[in-house]
Amino acid sequence: MLVHRGIARDLDREPPHRLQDWELSRYRQAISFAEHAADAPLHRFESFRNSRVLLIGAGPGLATLVQTLFDLGLRTATLVETAESPTDTAACQRILDRCRADDPTVELSLRPQRAGDLADDTALAALVGEYDAVLHCTDRLMAGRALTLNRVARAHGVPVLHALATADSAWVGPTGGGAVGGCWECAVWSLHGTGRSGDAPLEADQPDPVPEYLTAPVGALIGTALGFGYFRHAVGAETVATNRMTHIDLESAVTSEHLLGVHPRCRSCRGSLPAEPLAERIALMARRTPVDAETFATRVATLIDPRLGPVLDIGTGRQSQLSVSCIEATVADVAGTGTGPTTVTAIGNSRRQALSRAAVAAVESLAGRAATATDTTPAGTTDPFHWWDPATGEVVPAKPAAPLVAAGFTWAEALGRALLRLRRSAVTPPDAGQLPGSPTDPTVPAGSTIDPAEWPEPVRTMAADMSVLGHDLHAWHDASSTPTVFVGTTSGWLAHTTAPDTDTALEQAMQAAVAGLTGRSPAGADVGPDLGAGDWDTWLAPLLKELTDSGQRLLLRPVDHLRDTRDVLPFVVEAMLTPGPGSIG
């Protein structure tokens, strides 16, 4: 029991090691960290100590990197010095001499003649293949070299970590080395998606600009962060859930850590994208484990990061919170189009409800944008113009026609919410100025106004607030068994939504109307239906039958190209309505 809870270790089951007593004493602090980070700490530390590490780069950070690695217990390292910045190799030799006083086995091999191999993929592959890990450290923005190293090392299964300085900051990582979680190219695309400058991703070397605030102490901090990041990776302290980048502000030397996931535009990680036929992808998504509101709230928090995203922020922004709560979510440009982040807005009767809706809208927006990313579909994956019909189980060809994205805590809920949203977008309202009309008036669609006396209490409260501001609201619903409710004034409709029952649709439409009247129209997101707020296992089948009887069909496909959103909400689909099978060519 103690072993299972991590309180004690079963030494008899741990792999053997050959560390001598003096090594256990000399590196006891590093071993102590390994004990807290993973199982079999002595075996893992020995693997780190004996690993063959290739150091590439230039600048003062290299000397500190060498010092850090030897202090942590690395036995040998090879250094390939590059030319973009001066490197004090004599300092590296002095560090080696000091470390040998405590550990005579340490070795540092200088191989400047191999710098030319970095410009040739074949030679670079041969060089990288000789080592267990590659650490790239430079005080210049050598972005092109970093991407090349990332691509070649990943192709040969060699972990690679980087430390690069930009104009005012430095990025170190990823701690997973590209072996777990996102890689350096993922970080480049993530940074590009959070920027608003419209610049291209960092893909070219810039050896000439000197970072203004890069002092010797900060350079030492960069080297130390890279060395310890590799140590964490080597002793098994990193997983997909903990893979991170370290950001260092060069002016203040303040550091922060940021989780890094796989980016859909990353060419090195594209093999992790779904490659199954559409029917198999549908079956796989349908079999995933449902989540609940508490699980979703916990998971979605891992998406929020102001530097790497994919959700940059969720909060009130500049919105007032009168009558209804209004929350904004800012999401990164995960499609890599260069358009910058997008803000989606959600409203609710309470801050809690608005926050939940904004989080769902953010995940749906990210999933939809990732699905449209150019160059994200590997060879052999689903043709983007093929869709799945849930009523028949068939895969059919169809060009996208006003598709939308919907998520759910369950598979049935994702389909049901998609269907309600599609019906909402297709419904035809009456002329608000003609209401109330006679039952036989041909200008008024089938439906009826909703008597304010029958409005639920929250709806009456919101309407009373708007009446004080001079807006007298009325409501109308169509004759469908799954009603769409419109809310507005005699001057025109302000909002409408579709829900399984009239009261729910009325409350959601009233919330949207109030938001519009107070200048907070929910751009990019609607107010419902809420996740976890209905029995979709019961509701879905009648909705699909009603759709089939009306001569339409629901077509959908999974949108799970972004692993981060897939882990938060397992059920996200892109859906559209088309004419029934008899009308499809």
C-alpha cells in the first residue's frame, strides 16, 4: 500500500545500477531530485550520467550549460561551437578542471570542425545519430538552425532542447525534448498564433541583432535553465502533461513556465494527427469516456496561457456585468493564418454560467480553427469533403455548406447541440412589426407569441430591467416540437435560439437580447444549449427522426486535430444540414 501511494519504494523491483559510493555522495542532491520525480531514481540517474550529449551553439550561456550538466552528474559532453557569437572555450576548460577535482571521470570534447555539418542534412543526421540528446544554446535568434535540428533529431528519435534569445526574452525547452508532448516547432507556431503583428513564424536565422538586455548573468540563467531542463527529461520527470517551455524576460530576469502541447501546423508532430478512415474516427470518438462539468472545468484551465495559448485569457474584459454576466475568451490563431487571436463572447444569468459557456465556446473555436489549418492533414487521412450521416451510418461526399462546430460532454450531446444550432441558423422568423397576427395571416409563420405572464421569473426580471431603459420586449416561438424562440421589440428581433423546450429557449434568447441592448452582443458564440443540461440519450433519436421526416439530413465529422482540446472535451464535431439522400448527387 505504501509503495502504491508513492510513500515507499520497493528496492527489490527496481533496475540495478553500478553507481559507486563516491558517486552517490557527490551527486546526492541530483539523485534526491530524481527520487521525487520518478521511479527507479538510481537507474534513471545513472542513465543520465552515462548519456552522450551533444552541445551546439555559441555565447556565454554555453559555459554555464557545461557547468550545470557536470554539477548535475553528467560524465561526458561534446561541444560544437558555432560562429554567430563569441564563445569562451577557455572558460569551459576551467570549468572542466574544477569539476575534475571532485569527479575525475568527467570529459568535455571540443569539435569545432563539425560546425559545417549543421548546414547539411545528411551530415547533420550522421552527427546527431552519434548522441543520446542534443542541447542547442545560443544568444542569437538562430531560428532556422533550431527548426533544422528539431526536424533531424526528431526523425532519428533523439531528444533535442533549445535555448534561444530574441529581442527582449529567451525561450528554453521543451523539457520533453520533443519526445513527449509538443516540440520546438510546436512552440514556434504557438508563439506565432498568439501574436498580433502579422509577421511570419520565426523560421530564419538572425545572427546579427544583439539582444539589448542580454547581460552575462542573464546568459548564465539561460544556460542553467537548459541544463536542468535536460536533466528533468533524462530522469523521467517529464510527461505529455508536464512538457513545458521556460520564458525568461531578459530585462528583469523573471522566469515563467508554460505548458506546450502538439500544434496542428507542426510538420514534425503531424504523425500524431488522426489518420484513420472517417468511419473509424467516428467510432473512436463515440467510444471516448464522457466528462462532467467538474472534470471539464479542471481540464480547461490547462489550456489558459497568456504566452503560448491556446486560450490566452478568459475574463470579463471591458464588459459590464449588469442584468446578465458577460465573459470574453481570447483564443490563439491555431490555424497559423497570421490573423492573430480571436475573442469569443458568452453571456449568462450568472458569472458561473457565463464562464462555463465562454470556456466551451473557446474550445469549439479552437477545434474549428485547427480543422481548417492548411497543411494539417497527413497523407492517407480523411478527405475533407466526406461526412458521416448519423441516421444511416453512411459516409457520404458533400461540399461544406455553412457548417458549424459543437461540443458535448457526451457523444449524443455533441450531435444534439450541433443539430439545435443548425436549426437555429435555418429558421425563418415573422416580421416583428406584424405581431400579434391572426391565426390565418399568411405573412406570419406557424407559431405564436408567448404571454409575458407565462415567462419564467428570470426572464421577467431581465425584461423588467430593459423596460426601465425604454425597451418593451416580446417573444414568439415557432410551432416546432423543438422550439425556436425569438425575442425583440416591435422594431425588430434582437436574438433567437433553439432548445428542447420553450422556457429554456426563451431564457437563452432573452439573455442574448439583453446583451445586445446593452452593447454586449455575443460575437462568435451563442448562449446555448448548455453542456450537461439535458437527457440527450433520450432527446437525440426523436430529433434525428424529425429531421429525416422533413427531408433533411445531418452530416458531420470529428474535429479533433488539436490534441489539447481533444483532451479537454473529447466530443467535438463539425456539422451541417443538407437535403435528404434523394437530392444528393
